[in-house]
Amino acid sequence: MTRDVYVEDLVPGDRISLEGTPRVVRTTSRLENNQLRIELVKGNDDLHEVVLDRTVKLQVN
């Protein structure tokens, strides 16, 4: 079952999808400009983190 959550509500271990690729959240940290840095568990490519506006919604599995 999936649910939509705001980026600011993500917790470590959440399984999300970015551009159709499954990811697992390692940590989140707030930045000064209303954004969050999401560190990801290492996947099959070189994407280790992403910065998103805190009001963005993502699907969590």
C-alpha cells in the first residue's frame, strides 16, 4: 500500500520512488531556504542525495 507524504515527514527507512526508481531514505536534514536534503541508501547508480522543497509530496511504499 502506498501513501502520499510531504518530504518533511519522511523518516529513515521510508521506501520512495524518484523518477520511477525505488529509493530508501537514510536521513533528512533541513536547509536554510525551505528545502530538505534527503540522503539515500546506496542504489544501483550514483545518486546519494536529493534536495527538494519541503512542500513536495512523494509516494511512500
